[in-house]
Amino acid sequence: MKKQSILTTELKEGALDARLSAIYGCKKTEVPHKRERLLTLMDTFEKTYGADREIGLYSAPGRTEMGGNHTDHQHGRVLAAAIDLDAVACAAKSDSTIARVLSEGYPEIKIDLAACEPQKEEEGTTAALIRGVAAKIREMGYPVSGFDACVTSEVLSGSGLSSSAAFEVLIGAILNDMFCEGALTQVQLAQIGQYAENVFFGKPCGLMDQLASAVGGIVSIDFADPADPIVNRLDYDLTASGHALCIIDSGADHADLTDEYAAIPGEMKQVAAFFGKEVLRDVEFEEFWSKIAELRKQTGDRAILRAMHFYGDNLLALKQAQALEKEDFYAFLTLVQQSGSSSAEYLQNLYCTSQPQAQAVVLTIAAARRLLEGQGAVRVHGGGFAGTVQAYVPFGVMDTFRAGMEAILGEGCCHFLTVRPGGGVVIAH
């Protein structure tokens, strides 16, 4: 690691510009903003944790799900991409077992990493994620100890862009650099983040979010063996398609939806259990189809429909990746629409049945389709129920699309994003 004064000079003189451009895949004109953001973060670190310490700069992106809606937790296939919104950290080792993390806009978190077990009072908090990542890395045999970090994030919380996964991967990248000599792979960093969220935070998430953040770019992932997922990074330039990726905030109430999310893998696993399996990927579709009459009596109709979605969307995710590899973007758009229809009809994650009048996601999709007038594509994004919608918008109608959506949902609802090449990385140390 370098003294903060040295890294400050390197940043100001442009010595890290090429590195920043490679991570973000951005134009030269956009690099100064990245540079100034890091300089501001370093200044906060100095004021909070002391001057001219040996520090590192780290980054982990948010992600967008492009295909495979709720397929990962059944060991299925997904298509995902890292985006240009990220969380960044300035961090340094400390001489204790205490982790101190100051995230912009939040109180400082201070925890003793000597305790490696989940803490009941931390469940559902950022502290649980930090402790979980540290505990797992220590369990793997690395001498994790205390550290100080200042963090700032552009990944909007509750946006469906996985701010939690970006944070987990960010903490993993810090600890990998400080205590593991960079020995952990990107896949391992993702698995560590998922472990922290499942075991310490208490949310039964799959691995897609963390893996997309850790690896970067557009990735086709097959989770047939979650311990060793097959990750195929696609060499596709989304901007060459003539379409922009837009994430639209529906403005829905982000009340605690953990039970709604958990019901999806829970019901899919009920179907799998009928066949003596843990997940649907291990049940052949024809065998499932032949037993629907019996399944209805045991699991109910919704579980069966959600299983149908898995089988269909698992195949669509593969076809979407193949379309991009062939540079057939219009075939890709057709498949996006098919996936969205499956989520609506079979997966049923566009709104909560307990709140039948609150259908902001459905309304957002309807408005987006009307504004696109048969062009592009639109579908639910991420977990569903409340939150965001994904649209592929032709460059020529971006302004009118934004204006039309904002007239309904409010200013700032549309986020036009680009795919970022870099995953969870050390920017400099």
C-alpha cells in the first residue's frame, strides 16, 4: 500500500486515469469526475481516520439482471451485467481487531471482528455484512484483522441494482487485498458475499448479484454447480446496438418484502421436494410435467406456475446469451419480452397479492410499452413486487421516453446506464 499523500499526487496528476478508464469503460471526458470523487473520499478518510496513512482505493459495481428472473436460487442460468454505478472505498489496516466503516450519509459502524458468529442484534444490518464477509475469509484460513474504511456509493438503495451485493464485494475486495495478498478469485469473492447475506444478514438470496458485481462486464452464468459456477463473459458492446439500458424506479413502497421474495424459492423447492430433489434444476421438465395433477394437491397451483417459469426462463437466459454472442440484438429483445411475460404470468412477482391496489411495477411496464411504441423491450427487473423495471430504449427516443415516464412517475425515475468492464477491483494501493 502507498501513503495517502503519494496516491493523492498520482490522482491529481492523472497517473491513474488509464486505470480508471479501463475499470469504468468511460470516455476520457468522464475520468475527471471519477478522479474528483476519489479525492473527496480520501479527504474524508484523512479527516476521520488520520493523515497520511498507507491506504488502498477499491471499487465494486451495482448490477443489472438481463435474463433469468429468479432462476439462480434453483441452480439455473442467468444473464447479468455490471453497471457504471458503483461503491468505492478508501481503506487502511488498523492495529486492532476492530473494523470501523463510515459510509456517506450513515453513522459510523464499529464492530469487533474477533467475534466470528452471527450476532442476532445485527441481523438485517450493514454490520452483519461486514462481519459475515470477514468471518468467511477467516474461516478460509486468512488472518483477517481490523481496518478503517470510508465508503461512498452511487448504487441507489432499493433500486434493484443490488447495492448490498456491491457493498459485500467491496468489503471482500478490501480484505482480499489487505489480508489475502489478492489470492481470492472473483467467484470466491461473490460466494463470500452471498454467505454473508444468507447467514449473517438473514436474506436467502442467490449468487447472481454478487457474481455479476465481482466479475464485471456482461456475464452468462450457469449455476448447475453453485460451488463452481460456469461463468462466460460476453464480448458484446451494448452501445453498438443503438439502444440504451434504462432502469425505471416505479416509486412503489419499499416496505419489508422479504417474505414475498422468500416465497418464490420456497415454493419452487416444494415442487423439487416432491421429486426428492432440493432444486428444480435437478428435476427433468418432462417428469415435472407428467406429475402436475398430483403436484396440485400437494403444492398448489402457484408453486407449479412458478416452477413453469423457472424451466422457461432458464432456457431463455441461455438463448439471450447466444443472441448477444451472434450480435443479433433484435432476437435478444424478443427474448427479453418473452422473459417479462413469463415473470408476469407464471412467476407472479409484479405486485404483492396482499396489496392488490398497489401495482406500480405493472403500471410502469404499461407506460414504458406505450412510450416505446413497439420498439425496444421492457420487463420487470430483479426481485420484483416493488422497485424497478428494465427497458431497452432506442437512442433516438431517449429524451421523449424519459419525459413521458417522468410525467407519470416523477422527475428522476429513469436511470440510463452503461455496462462497466471492471468488477470488484483494487483501483490503487
